[in-house]
Amino acid sequence: MTDFWLIILLAGGLTYAIRLSFIALHGRWQAPQWFVRALRYVPPAVLSAIILPELLVVDGQVLLSPINPRLLAGTAAILIAWRSRNVFLTIAGGMLFLYLFQFLLG
Amino acid sequence: MKRIQLLSGFQYTLPLLIGIAPFGMIYGVLAVKAGFPPAAAQAMSAILFAGSSQFMIVNLVAAGSPWLVVVLTAVVVNLRHALYSASLAPFLKHLPAGWKAVLAYVLVDEAYAVGIHHYEREGSAGHQHWFLLGSGLAVWVCWQASTALGIFLGAQIPAAWSLDFTLALTFIAIVVPGLKNRPLLLSAVTAAVTTVVAHPLPYKLGLILAALAGIAAGLWSERQ
């Protein structure tokens, strides 16, 4: 039996504490300046670290190759996101390119 | 007035639900596949209410990672919510503790994005917190319902649809437009390279390593 409930309750409790932190402590406690500055880099760093393996890893191996459909579709999506700044266009365009490359390279 | 704010928050969030619904479904499918009992899979959506970390947890549990690594990774993935908390705190400071407790619970990426935009335009006077609540509830209802649907449909969704790819695409849509200066760009690129290089490490430890490297690179670049 995996520790399903232990993981859910611990991760859930800590996540809630993170969300409540500054809202609850506002006016009573000032976070150190370096910490607030470091926080700015958390979203780009963490999300990039999640994205890249999704594009590059095929069957548990890094596949840095022009015949990897996910890498090609992901690159297209990055360009779409950069140009359009539109969430829906990025997701829809990325999926269409993925299906296209899977079909062509299948 | 409160009702109008609540409904308006709900309405502004509707377009974002197109990205959330497939996520929730795939999460439900993957959680059951990873061995989570249906009740636990649904409870995770209700208690954590944080899509990307739920994906990570399911992934790590399926790979047989120790629970401490799983919890630590989830915390790193959700650390960005501290930034949301800090940025909303001045707008919520006048609210009673109960309201703060509820709004912190619904403080997910989408509700934050819609909410902060609203607060920056309207200020915090009046019933603006009902708007944030409406936005949070929209995401919440969609997330719980799509999770349930995914658990129910289970393996009936063919893998050939590659719906799991929407996770990477949604994050690309969130991250890329935000890379407005050199430190932010360097932070993202450093984390990306580190995660690939560190991929052979067990239990996706590369993720934590990459996050730390990315933050360090951003701070370093600020001083150049």
C-alpha cells in the first residue's frame, strides 16, 4: 500500500500554507528582500523544468532529434506563445502541430 | 452588488476553463492508472487543488518514489503560489480571517491571473473580493468535475490522442510571454538545460535541482 493519504494530506497542507503565507502575515511580518527577489524566478524556473522533459523524453530516454514530434510541436507552441501571448491559441496550435508531426513522422 | 461581483469573476474565468477541463480529465485517468483509489484521486483534487503538482505526484507515485521525495517535489512546484500570495496580500489586508482563509484556498494560477488583473484596475474598496471568489469557484467546480469525469472514464480515453501534451502546452503559454527581461529568460533557460542534463537522476530529483539552478541564475543575472 503506497502512502496515498499521507502524500495528499502533507502536500495539500503545505500547499495551502504557501498560498496563505503572505496573505495572513501581511503587515505583521516582512519577508527578507532576497527571498522576495528569489520568488520572482520560481515560476519560470519550475515550469521550464517541467516543460522540457515533456518535450524531450520519449520512453524514458532523452530524444534530442528532429524526428521527435513532441519537440517539434513544443517548439512551434513556444513561437506561437511568444508571438500571440494567447493561451488558447498556444494550446490549440500546439496540439494541431503535434498531430501533424505524428502523422508525418509516424 | 456582491452577486454581480461573484458572477462577473465567474464569467471572466470561463475562457480559461478550456485549458483546465482536459487537464482535470487526464489527471483523473492517470491517477487511477498509477494505482490511486478513486476516492483518493478525487480527494487530492479537493485538498491540493493544484493541477501541475497533482500530475507530478501521480507521476512520481507511479515510478515508486519515496513519499518524502513526492511531497518535496510538490512543494517546489507550488512554491510559485507564495508569489501570488505576496502580490494579492495588500488588496486583501482589510478582510476578516475567514475570507483570507477561503481566498487562499482558491488561489490557483488562473484565479490569480484573473484576480490580480481585476484588483489592479478596480482597487480593493467595496466587494472586489467576491470577484476573486467567483473566479476561484469557477476553476474549482471545473477542476472537481473534470477530475471525476477522468476517474470515471479511466482507460477509455485512447493514448493516441496525446492529451497529456496539453500540460506542457499550458505551461508554455503561461511562461513564454512572461520572459520579459534577461534574468527571467536566463532563469528559464538554465532550469530547462539542467532538467535535461539531470534527467538520469532517480525520482525526478532533476526537477528540484533545475528549479534551484534557475532561481540562482536569475539572481546572478540581476547583478550583472
